[in-house]
Amino acid sequence: MKLLHTSDWHLGHTLYGYDRTDEHRQMLCQMEDIIRTEQPDVFLLAGDVYHTAQPSAAVQTAFADAVSRFHAACPDMTIVLTAGNHDSGAKHDIFRTPWKALNVHTIGTLSKDSIEEHIIRIPDKGFVIAVPYTHERNLPEHFFSSLLALTKERNTLGLPVILTAHTTVRGCDITGHDNRDEYSVGGIDYMDIDEFGTGYDYLALGHIHHAQFVHTGKHNVRYSGSPLPVSFDETYPHSVSIVEIDRHGSEPKVRTIDISNPRPLVSLPSHDFASFDEAISLLRDFPADNEAYIRLQVLTDTPLPSDANAIAAAALNGKHSRFCLINAKRKSAVGVQTDTLSIHDFQTRQPAEIAEHFAKYSGFDFDEEMQQLFRQAQQQAQNDIREGQ
């Protein structure tokens, strides 16, 4: 079986107010070219097709048109689309029946009563067990193991078995994800690899944007990563994964094909911070014909000018790049070591203590005046809650 594994397209995503339709259009064209060249047996999109659960009609139309072109580029290919945490699972399933005319299988929601709906047989090639995102409390006990056991019964010819999931696996590299803590990433709790059971030849994962193997000793658990960066901190190559498996029980052969971004996300300076004046100088010297999104990395001990954003935007006048934001860090915060607060800390500490902890981490003093303002705000919030009751 030959598989094209991709995930986390986030169609409809905007970056600091800038529309990214053209970037997504070019990504879809590259995807079509890869399909035409590789002629995979299976095309698997493991969740987060869209950036929001309510994508515009134009975004949905662009996606449907692309899938139709994918089918035309490789008519014998089975297309499997699963919903991620950014998608509406119910809407994902609306056109399940008509999509099958193009050999497209959409799996938006979990089917607890008829789990065989998650098992897709690829004639003479293998099986894909397609599991969409669902909150862990809605996941039946031993769900993956049950699916794998049922697939084993049907796999009398010893064909490859692909399992999919859109989740956070413990031990993965979460570089580039902001919304994270010791328990979850992007709102999805960590899962241990053992929870997926045994019997799959390749576990195709979505949700984490950094393409990688999750090391289990078998070299068969992988995030394909996102084809385009969603944030400035995703400073790694973006690609799709081509996976080839000879038979059930054999080790997958995996290679990547890079996806080029016509408008890259650039930080100035690229690996450090600079003064505001130095950062503006870098912005003025940035090549005029380079179509990029730009973030300035500024290190300062004083407040930025009130018109700092306007100064930065003016430095790009006549250039093709787009200014997004100034990421400012106080010098006094550099090298400050603070402990991460646990859930227990948030439950047991007073709000003022947490605010003081945040102030220390951010490099400013939580002085008496700020403490007084905080207490006033806290008191007002408590009054509002009581009045609401």
C-alpha cells in the first residue's frame, strides 16, 4: 500500500488580519501535483481541514473543488478525510453519501454503536481505520483495540493496516504550539501510545504541526505535520509524508515531500532579539520583492513608542511584505527562571499570588499600585458574580 499522509490544513486561516487564500490555493495545487506524480493508493487527511468550525462558503467550495481534482489526478485512489478539533464533525459528515461517488470517505464523528463504519477496506491493498477527533471523555474504553481486533478478523490476506487519530501523543515535539501545558496541547490532552493498542502497521497522526516520528522503537507512529505554518514559531520545514508498506507486519518506508510557501513567515532578527531601532533598520533593508509576513523581535527596557506599529508598517512602504506584529521582550525578563504553575497551584493559590508570578515571569514589578488595582478589579468581579446570581 502507498499512502499520502497529511493533516492540519487550516483552510480559512487568517494571519493577523491578512487573508491567506492564495497561499492555500497554491498549497492545494502542489498537493494535486504530488498526487498526480506519486499515484498513491490512499490519500489521508488526518483532521483540521478547516481553521474554524464555521468556514465560509468560498473556503468550503475551494476544498471541494480541490478534492475533485485530486480524484481526477488519481481515479483509483481512496480519499479518507477525518475531522479534527478545529472542524465541525457533524458538518463533515453531511455529504458523506455523495462523496462516495468519488471514492471519498468522510469520517466526522465517532460511531460507538457501529464501529465498523470506521474501518475502510482498500480493495487488494489494505485497511484504513479512520478515527476523528473526539474528547477523551467521549472515547469508549479500548476503542482503538476493538477496531484493530475487528480489522484483524477481516484481514485474512495479511494486508497493511493504517490507524489514524487526531490527538496529542505523549513524547512528541510540540515546538511551535503556544496553547500548551503539562497536560495538553491545543486543548487536547496527552495520550500514551499504549492507548492505541497493537496491530497497526502505521499510526497516521494529526494535530501537531511539526512533522516527526514519535519514538516507540517501531518507527511507525508519525505526525505528517501541517503543509503550511500557522504561527511564526513553526520554524521548521512543512511537508507531506509518503508511506509505503509491503504487507502487514513490515516496517513502513517513509519519505517526505516539502510544500513551498509563497509567503513565508519571517522573524527579524531571525534567531535573536534586537533594539527597536535595529529591528526597524532590518525591516527597511528587507528585500522589496520578498513576499513575506514579518514579525519584529524587540528587546527593550522602556515602553515602545506609541506609534511603533505605524513606524514598522511605514518601513515596508513600497515593499511586497506584510508587517504583522512586534514581539517585545523586556531585558529584565531575559534569564529570569520561574517555575511553571500546575493545576494544583491554580486551585490553591490566591489570585494575587498568580498575578505576581506572571509579573515576575514577564519582567515587571508587581508594585503596591498594581496590587491595589488588581484587588479593586478582583472585588468588582466578585460583586458582578454575586449580582448575577
